Amino acid sequence: MPRAKTGDTVRVHYTGKLQDGSVFDSSMSREPLEFTIGAGQVIPGFEQAVTGMVPGESKSTEIPPDQAYGPRHEEMTVVVPRDQLPDDLVPRIGLHLTVAKEDGGQFSVRISDVSPTTVTLDANHELAGKPLVFQLELVEVL
């Protein structure tokens, strides 16, 4: 059987967990994830873990933050007065918002804290700074 290599399109079932065992994502109740190794479609550590596997093989791998979503950057959080939010918005932790940049672009933030007078907006990826544990099964190499 051929081993998965750079340039191959593969289909992978996975379950992603944090170190405490909590599941943050899984393909087990849907179609396997399909991607091309080396195309940058998934985090680098995931690609590296699948490389060399053969169809039908399963394994567990831990991916450090620098091979996943990178480190957390505290400068990517900001505390804003609640009165700067739209009047119809009820802020709650975990809510995702789209924020306009000065140059006309947009970026996504997540509300990470709410007080009576302020809201903390966090532009870090929710998994930034966290080691990730994946259970992988290479379903097929296309």
C-alpha cells in the first residue's frame, strides 16, 4: 500500500482533543476530512502526522502550538466599553463578532469576558497556545 506523501489528496477521520481530554472537533459523525498534503489546507502538525501513514492505519499524535494555531498574543485582546457595541447586541462569552478595520477590511474576534461596563474582545484563534491531541485514521489516498 502506498504511504501518504506530499502532493497526495487524502481522506482522514479525526478526533481533536485538548490535553484535558475535551473534544473540540471530530469528523466521526460526518464525511472524512479531505485535503492535499503540502497545500497548507490544514495546520502543519496535522499534515506532518498524516504523512507516511497507509490507508487503514490509525494513530494518536500530539501537536504543539507552534505546529497548530501558534502562541496566544495578549496584544490581540482589547477591553472596550460596552457602549461602543451596537445597541441591539447582547454580549456573551464565546460570541463571535466581525470588526471593521481602519483600512476597510474586517477581522473576527470572540468575546472572552463581559462585565457590567466593559467587554473583552480576543482576536486570537480559540486554540492558540494550546497543544492539541489528534486521533487519526487515514481512510484513503486518492
